[in-house]
Amino acid sequence: MRISLPADFRYDEVLLYLNRNAQEPLHAVDAERRTVTKAFRGQRGPLLVRIAMAADGELDVAFPLAEPDETERAAAAHYIAEWLDLGRDLAPFYRLAENDPILRKVVPRYRGMRIVGVGDLFEALAWAIAGQQISLHVAYGLKKRLVEAYGDPVAFEGRDYWLFPEAARIAGLAEEELQALKFTRSKAAYLLGVAKLMDAGELSKSSLLAEGDLAAMERRLTAIRGVGKWTANYAVMRCLRHPDAFPLADVGLHNALKLVLGLDSKPSLAEIERWAESWAGWRAYATFYLWRALTPS
DNA sequence: GTCCAGGATACTG
DNA sequence: CAGTATCATGGA
């Protein structure tokens, strides 16, 4: 199957981003063959896709495990388009960045990079909660243990491509079972709370999207115990895909600004908020591009 | 040993 | 209302 790509799209950036975590359980990047292999939940069961760049510049999508039917092909196309944010017109962001004293230092270098999404709201929130305050390295460990304990494996070529645990599965656990995976008491409680809320149907991606504007989504999410402004905006950025979601308290953002601006200490939240005023409408993309500056090459 | 990681909450003055 | 202690693991 083929997927046509928008004008500004850089596949190398997808590979680089998805290859940050050497022990990633949810997908695999083959750097030499330039492929990404990933399983996701379809209506009739798990689907495994392997994407690659075709010679003609389109995205090639293979289904190495089982031949999909028409519904499944459509689901995969939709999933990938949302995952890689293929539908977004980045031209307004690039125009904005050209005239911004901070973004102009970063954005042109990575033109074509799109925010890689997390389709599942429970996964996005769980990942954000796991990542609160600790290093990415530790957060990756938490995620891997959670996925391999309670997720669902799809075996192919001698390894497992895991499906992230469903909220219903986590909702039935005791806090101690999450603590055994090295979640702190607080994080275990937060994650259980979110899982129960979603399992009860009181929180879903569609109901959140129906809120419409960013402020309303943030209000609903921050009403949940353990979900502060950072977590809410992170989840909205990665899952709901609002281009203006802004994880202001993000340490990576602070470090990126320090690096890009050549500061000798991290800027204050008030300063960042002021700079970001001119990024209005695109603060999620501004953040993603600034994060990129922290990665070599 | 100390500091800090892609924060949130409860508590204090 | 603004500061501060606490969480709790792992790498530098």
C-alpha cells in the first residue's frame, strides 16, 4: 500500500525520533533498511505494519504478518497519517518561524519534521505520567516494564511488537503491582486513576476532542489527580494533536532554549511564556523543534 | 556523596 | 498566594 506525502515531510526525522530509545517495546526501527515496524489495534485484532520510503517519494506500507482486508487497509492509512501528522499544513508555522528571533535559529534546520503522535490517549497519558520529573532513560524503563507486564505481544521475526496495555487491564490492578514495576506510590495512584476513568467511559479521546478548544481540554485533564499542566499539554500535543499545546514546565524545553540562545542558565518560566506569545497557534510545534535541537546531527 | 532528570501535590508561613 | 518538602530511581 502507498501513502502520498505532503510537501514538507522528512522521513529521516521520523526514523531518528522513533529510534531514540534503544529498548523501545512498541516499535522497531531498522536504520539500514530505513523501516519502522509497529503493531496497533484494529477492529478485528492487531495489525502489524512496516513502513518505508519508496523510490518515488511516497510512503510504502507493508503488512508482513497477514494480508489486510479493505477496512484494515483504510484503518492503517488513517492511523499512519495521524501518527506522522501528514495532514498538517506547516507553511504558516514556517512563515512564523522565519520572523521569530528564537525559532529562526532552529526551525529551518529541521524543515519537514512533523510531531510524531501517540494515537492512544491512555498511552499518551501513561507515558506523560511515567515521565514526570524523572529522566527519559528512567521513564523508558517504566514504560517497558508496564508494556511487557500488561500489554499484548504481536510476535514477528523472532521478536515481540507490543500493543500498549488497555486502560481496562490497568484499571483492575492494585497500586502495589505498579509499584513493583518501579512506579512511585504517587505515579501508581495517578496511573490507576486515569485507567479507571477511561475504563468507566468518563474520559476518552473523542470526548476530549469534542471539547474543541485547548483551554477546555486542559481544564478537563488537569481536573484529574496527577495530571498537571505539563502532563495535560504533553498529552494534548502528542495525542489530541492540538498544534498550540505547550508543556511550559518541560525541562527539555528549558535546556533547549538555554542551548539555542547560548544562555549560562535556564530561562525562567515567565521569560519563556513571554517568548512563546509570538508562537501562538504553533507552540506544540515550536516545542518539538526545540527538543530536536537537543539531539545531535 | 551530590545533583538532576521531558512534575504534581500537600503543606507552610 | 508564593515558596518548600517529598516522592524515589538511575546516570553523571
